[in-house]
Amino acid sequence: MTSTKHSFILTVVCPDTVGIVAAVAGYLTAEGHFIEESTHFGDPDTGTFFMRTRFVPGDENFARSAFAAGFGEIGSRFGMDWHLYDTRILPRVLVMVSKHDHCLNDLLYRYRTGALRMAIPAIVSNHMDLAGLASWHKVPYFHIPVTPESKAAAEARLLEIAEDTRADLIVLARYMQILSPALCQKYPGRVINIHHSFLPGFKGARPYHEAHRRGVKLIGATAHYVTADLDEGPIIEQTVERADHTMSPEDLAAIGRDVESITLARAVKLHLDHRVFANGQKTVVLR
Amino acid sequence: MTSTKHSFILTVVCPDTVGIVAAVAGYLTAEGHFIEESTHFGDPDTGTFFMRTRFVPGDENFARSAFAAGFGEIGSRFGMDWHLYDTRILPRVLVMVSKHDHCLNDLLYRYRTGALRMAIPAIVSNHMDLAGLASWHKVPYFHIPVTPESKAAAEARLLEIAEDTRADLIVLARYMQILSPALCQKYPGRVINIHHSFLPGFKGARPYHEAHRRGVKLIGATAHYVTADLDEGPIIEQTVERADHTMSPEDLAAIGRDVESITLARAVKLHLDHRVFANGQKTVVLR
Amino acid sequence: MTSTKHSFILTVVCPDTVGIVAAVAGYLTAEGHFIEESTHFGDPDTGTFFMRTRFVPGDENFARSAFAAGFGEIGSRFGMDWHLYDTRILPRVLVMVSKHDHCLNDLLYRYRTGALRMAIPAIVSNHMDLAGLASWHKVPYFHIPVTPESKAAAEARLLEIAEDTRADLIVLARYMQILSPALCQKYPGRVINIHHSFLPGFKGARPYHEAHRRGVKLIGATAHYVTADLDEGPIIEQTVERADHTMSPEDLAAIGRDVESITLARAVKLHLDHRVFANGQKTVVLR
Amino acid sequence: MTSTKHSFILTVVCPDTVGIVAAVAGYLTAEGHFIEESTHFGDPDTGTFFMRTRFVPGDENFARSAFAAGFGEIGSRFGMDWHLYDTRILPRVLVMVSKHDHCLNDLLYRYRTGALRMAIPAIVSNHMDLAGLASWHKVPYFHIPVTPESKAAAEARLLEIAEDTRADLIVLARYMQILSPALCQKYPGRVINIHHSFLPGFKGARPYHEAHRRGVKLIGATAHYVTADLDEGPIIEQTVERADHTMSPEDLAAIGRDVESITLARAVKLHLDHRVFANGQKTVVLR
């Protein structure tokens, strides 16, 4: 009955009210589709409803256009922002890095082995350091240096690449430049950053030094969507690891590299599975 | 729209097929009920479908009998084993202990503060040691000594108490006697035991000594439903904590007490929330 | 050879230099004492050396005065701040609470069962709510109400009780009043507070509401020494637990209660074992 | 005073008695060496004493031969099995793999970035699949196919390579062949294997399928020294990750890959830091 072949994922966001689950499930069933997974959440604070449903179409020749024609009426009735994804089509992920390679190495490994089901049309960096790693994985590497003078031009170039590669998602895998508000707004909920601390503690550029100075007993990493408000974007995933008094800032950073890699990988996987919804300054993650 | 007042929980188990979610959600919506939470799982291995739905009735005078009349047809059509629970009615939990008091102390604390929403009509023990603790919490304490000769009579007495107190659930909070297969079968999926190891490792009576002998680096606890097959019942929850070479069996047991308490408390809470379904030798836990 | 009977613990803090470990170990051995455990740490940032040694005296009639006479020369030579503790003598812990009882319940359970080896000469509270819990454990309960007008008098009374009970340690087990700088300085490194967040995130009075607003995916608790600088005292222990979007501030607080209890219990145990040393704004924890 | 340059590590194993710490620390101090770290453990069960000391020599031209001459008397007096390691000399690690590449990829990343300070003179595999990965990291790759007929010859070849490369440590990074007892005994405490389960649960070849069948709620990995007794070697490190009913054996294996990689990396790091001592069927890990 259940199958992983040819699954589609439907996501729905709309004002919360009576009858949404019934309407969606009813439509899918009437069309002969088999629901494999379905989770939803109604946020009592904002009155917003979030839903994710994975189903196997009843018909092998199922087309998204036909679905839109039929489901459109329900979408309109409930005021839905809905999307349908074909799981056979790989999302296109643009990865941005600077000099640190631990997150990139981890992402490329998961990309190469299929643990993260995605295409990587390009890696962009403001440095040349990681070109060899990209090359070994046969991913085009774009070097866009950034200086105070060239920042605007560099962003324009980055935007071009994002558009040319039709990126569905931009992942900042320790990209050490701040994106402009304009760029953030162009890809809302579609840029993921890994911050090397357990937010909201230790915002800013040198969190491991701050953690060392403060003497914390756990260090962490936070994967979040990028918004114009630095380090305040909606949090997708957080992880921590134990630390102690013997550790220098460099030791904390070394442990942090493992924590950052796994946290970013989990966040990207959740996003690619269409499980993450921005909800104001927060996220809803439907597992 | 959402409210925690007057919620009902509907659980469904039936053969997996197309249309179950739609049928359930459709019925609830048609009756004017508001779905707060709904999760389900179809097990591809056994072809069994599990569903848990929490809803607020549309009508304040909503009655379970009326629901049965209306929903019965759907239940029959899909071959459902379904149950409806009124969250205002506290489940009745019979707690059994021997001499160790850490799990009992933890359960009673959560009972007293309402963290675990349950009634405890009785505590049963084969020893008198914990009578004072029960008394302070104003819970009746039944002392049923067990000797090889009296085992059958003791079990008969226990069964009587379970029936007299109309126990919905029996929790073995470090009860150091093995229940007879007959008793296990009388309360299938309704007796929870805490085993003081990370099953399937270290079955048997002295797991901390075994863990010490083997030199493991993590020790754990396992909460499971009791079946006739000792320590092989469906696992509900497991937790671990770090251990090292400096620890004696007594040190491991001391750490283990915290792990056992929290693991049992979580399993009991999941059960009382009607989130746990036995599925052969395993469980489905719908969060 | 090893024995847990009649152990003594020696703690040493002094400027770091060559020969400290040799001098201490040499003296103990020359006197016929058997070293069971010994750990040390030299902080490269402050040039301070910390050491903790547990030993079994060679002579059953070993006296602290005789030790002082012999070890005093070494202490002077290295400029040591050293202390010798007889593990048979229970430290005296004054516990302060307000209305929340989860930390108190946990501490009293560990006190009653000997998991925390301490005496509790008194519980002090600005409310009457927890008097019954104290009474059942046969611990005197002092009710000292605090109002803006009575704050100074209340602190004076508290200080009197601390002195009368000869408290070695004061534990703020969710005591919701801020201690005056004067009192903090009177008991430096001897007042432990449990803060209900993962510091340095969410300082202040309502951390679970802040955590909810920010949408964090982990919530935590921090046990720290109290200093005049609120929520900035040296951190002893931190723990986290997973959270998600479905949880209300009240749900976060409920999970937080378990995290707070275990974190505070661990910090108190580390302190009572003489493993924690204040080191400026940080701690050294010798395990 | 403290420095990470030119550190040496001294390890000591001997029968436990009075005066060992004093003798070692006294000798090092008398020679003008500065002790950076020192930890020890006396096992009450076996009467064996374990010690690890890291020190900076007082003299830049410090030679191991001079140390042996001076320390030899102490070693003899206490019956010590002692070793002195120069931290500037990289240990030589032979890595063995089959077809799974997650552990190898992780080890090579840590090797390349210096997170694991080691030389890898060769990678040995019974398959050709991972030759490209080795090649990119410029590590020689030896393909030694194993069939029932060729097993003895293959082992002889492996032994030759281990000797030719003067391997200090052999790491089985998901090498799916069982080593002969003869080979195990040739490298006692010097062959580390990663077993893809939380031992002692799920020994054998298909642990994720077993874990799925049993419905465990946590899956784990165990890094251990290889002995002739399969899966019973002394455990160095263990890690777990949460699992649930929705996961297929393949899903468990996917999560398991991360757990295996991190567990093996930690165990190798502990070993290379000379922190791990075999102690009968167990290990002592001096942190």
C-alpha cells in the first residue's frame, strides 16, 4: 500500500479554521491518492495553520497542472498559500563559503552519497581556498572577492548567479560576509545560515572567544533563516556539546566544527523535505 | 480557535488503506468539531494504520454515546479498533513498588503537581518500606507479601485490587517480582515496567553489575509494556547517561536512578496522552 | 588498597609554577597517606593553579591539626589557599525557596536518600507554600516575608539564620528575590543559584516566555555562583532539553522544571565534593 | 608557564600501591620539567594503577634516552609498564575499509585539517570502491581482495603492509572482514573497530535490521579494541541518537552513519592522545 516511489509533498499555510484537514484529506482521497504522511499545526498565537502532506498519486501520469485545477478551489476557499513538490525533482542549492571548510566538506559528502537529495549547481566564495574541494566533487566554483568598495558589485554578481542557477535555496556554510537586506528580502525563507553559537547567546563574530570568556559548560550552533535583522532570523535547528574549563577558544572552535556541520546538515535536510515553515520570527517544523 | 478545554482524544487502529484520514477528518468536521492535533502512521511491514486525533467538540453537551452512534459506521467500514477519551476524566493508575523509592517519589511528585494528570487509587507493594511516602501523598498502600508459596494468592489479591480500583494502567515502578503470564494477558498494553538497562543489552536482574563488568560508556533505562516474554515487551521510551571507568556498580546504579525515573515518567505521560500503540513486539508513538 | 572510608579531600589554589604536584604528592606519600584521586589544572590565562586530591590517611587517628602543622610549610612556600575536608563530616546547606517546589522536592529526595551527602539545617522562604514539604522531611522552615519596605530587615534575618545554622553553602532553589551585594560578598563562592535558562541567553525574570517568543529549539538551565552582578556569576553546570514549535511557555516551563532540578542537583553535588573552584568570572570543575 | 610546544606524554601502568604519583611527579620536577596535565586511576577490582602525564621538558634538548636512564629506576621499583611519547612525532595509522565510506571520509577530513594529528601511510581495502577518495587525499591505497580461499594469504599481505608502514595503530573504519585471532594478538590494544550498534545489544552483522525488528528508541555505535573474541573487545567510546517507529532499517543506518563517524573519530583521538588503557575486558580513559 505504501511506497516511496513517485511521492509528492503538499504544503499549506492559511488562517486556522474548522475543516482544513478534512478538506485536504478529502480531496486527495477522492482523487485516489494515498496519504503516506500528514502533519499539521495551528498556532494559537497567530491563528495560522500549517500543514505538510506526502502522498502517492493514484495515477502514474499525475500532473501538477491537473492538481492545481482541482485543488485550486479549496486553496481559494481557505485562503491558502500552497505548494506541490515532486520528490523526484532535486532542489537546487547554492552553497556559499569563505575559508572554513568543515561545513562544506560535510554538505558535499552528504550530497555525493545522496544523504541530502539535492543538486548543487554552484559554490560561491569570497576566497579561493576551497576551490580544490569543490573541484573534486565536480561542482563549479565562483570566486567573488568582497571588499568594502566592491560589496555592491559582488552582491549583484551573486544575485545573478543565484538566478542563473535557478537556486531554490542558498546555504551559507560559514560565509563570513553579511548579506544586504535587499538580498535577504529577495529570498525570504530561502537562505539558511549556520551561526557558531547557541543563539540568542553570543551573537556576533567571535562566539567561541565569548564562550571561553564567559566559561559556559555547553557550546552550541544554530541554523536559521537569514533575515535583514542579523542573527535574529527564525531558528530551524540547534545542537549543543559539552565544554569545560580546560578548553581554549581554539578547542571550543574545534568541537564547534562538528556541532556546526551536523546542525547545518539537519536544517538543510528539514528544509529540503519541506518540513520548515517561517512563522514570524519563529519556525514551525513538521516532523 | 484553539482551546485546551473539553478536548477529546480519538484513537484508531485498523488495516491500512486509502481514505482513512479523509473519513475521520471529514466526519469530525461535518459534526462541527475542531481538530487540534492529528497524527497517524501506516506501518508498511504489518499493513496496520494508527491514528490519534485530539479535537474540541462543536457542542458543549457533546456525548460519547452520540459520537459512537455517528462514527460507528466509519469504524465498521474500515474495521477500526477505535476509542474515544474525555481528557477531563483522569485515568486511574495503580502503582506497584518493592523497596526502591526513586521512581515512586518521582511519580508521586508529578502526580501531586499535576504534571502527570492521573488518579492513583492505590500503591501495591510486597514490602512495607514505602508506606510512609504513600501516606504523605494520601494514597492507600496495600502490602501484599510474596513468597514462593504465596505467589498465586498474592497475584489473585493484586488482580482484585486492580479490578476494585478500576485501574486503567498498572505501572511497575521498580517492582521486583515477575508477573504471571495470566496477569500480563489480562492487561495487554496496560502494564508499564521500567527496566534498569538499555535493552536489549543487559536483560536480567543485575544490569548495573553487568554494565560495570562489560565496561560500557553509557548506561540506560528502558520503559516497556509487560508481556509474558520477560524483558521482550514493546519498548516505549529509552534514555541513556554517560558512564566511565571510575564508577562502581553502585555509582552506575545511582546515576541509573535518575535515568530510570525520567524514562518511566516520560513513558507514563505518553501512555496517558494516548500516544502509544502496541504494534506486535514494537510500539508506535504518535507525538 | 583503595577504600572509601575515612577519606579526606585537600583543595589547593595558588600561582602556577614548577613542582606543585610533586610537593603535594610527595608530602602525602611521606606521611603514609594513600592518594585515591588527584586532579589539577593550571589556567594559562590567569596563571592560577587548582588542585583537588582525595586521600586515605595512613593513620586512623589522623588529625587535621597535625596535617596543618606539617603541610603549612608547603602551603606558605607556594602561596597556597588550601583547605582540608573530612568526608565524614556533612556540609551544612541552607536552602532558600519561594513558591516553586520542583527543585526543593528533588533536593530533599536526594538529601533523604543520601544521594546528596549533606545536612539541611533550615529551609528559608518568603512564602508559606512549601512548609508542608519541609515538615515531612523534618527540616525546620523559616518564613521571612519580603516587601520593598522589609527587604533590609529580611536580609538581616536571613544572615542571622545562615550564621546560626553555620551554613557552609546556601542554595537558591528557585528563590525569586535578588540578594543584596552585601550578602553576596559575605558568602563568595558559597551561594548557588539555578537560573531557568541557558545563560547567557535569556537573562531576567521570564526566560521561558522569552524562549517561546524567540522560537528556540533547545531550552536550558544554568547553575551558577551568585555574585553582585546578577546572572553573571561563574557557571557551574548547564543542561538543555529539546523544545519545538508546539510548546507554549507553560509547556517549556514544565520541561524546564526537570532540567532545572537535575542541573541544580549536579552543581550542588560537584560543590559538596569540593570539585568547583571560582576562577574570576568562570569556574574550574575538577572531575 | 604553560606551553603546548614540545610536550611529552608519559603513560604508566603498574600494580597499585602508595607513592606512585609522588615518585613520578617528584622525578619530573627534580629534572625541571613542567607538568601540564596529570590524571591517574587505581582500579580497586584489579589492583592496577594507570597514569598519564603531559609535561614540557625543562631543557630544549631533552632526549628520550636520557629520560629512560633516569626514570628507569622508578619504573623498576614499581614494576611499571611505561612509555614516553614525543607529541611532535605523528603516530602512524593504517586505515582499513570495505565499501562504506562515511567513516573514511570523516577520518580523512580530520586528517587533512589536522583535527586528528596522525600520519596515514596507507589505506587497505578488500574492494576498489574507495580508491578515488584515498587518491584525492594523496594516501596510498592497497587493494587486498578476500575470498574464503585467499583469506590466509590476504592476512599475510595485510600484516606485511602494517609492518612495512610501521603502523602504530590500525583502524577498522567499517572493514567488513573478521581479523584472525593471530593478527589480533599481534596488535593488542592497537586495533580499533567501529561496531554499528550500542554493544552489548545487537552483536553481529546486521544491527540496524535487528534494531528495527526490536523497535528500540535509540540507536548507537561502539568503538572498541579488537580482540580474538568478536564484539567483546574493550569499549573505548559509545554514542547514541534517537530513533522512532517511522524509520526503516535504511533510515536507521543513515542516522547510524553520523553516529559511527563521530564515535570512531572520538575513539581514535583519545587513543592518539594516549588516554586509553586496556584493563582486562574494559578500558580506562584518562581525560
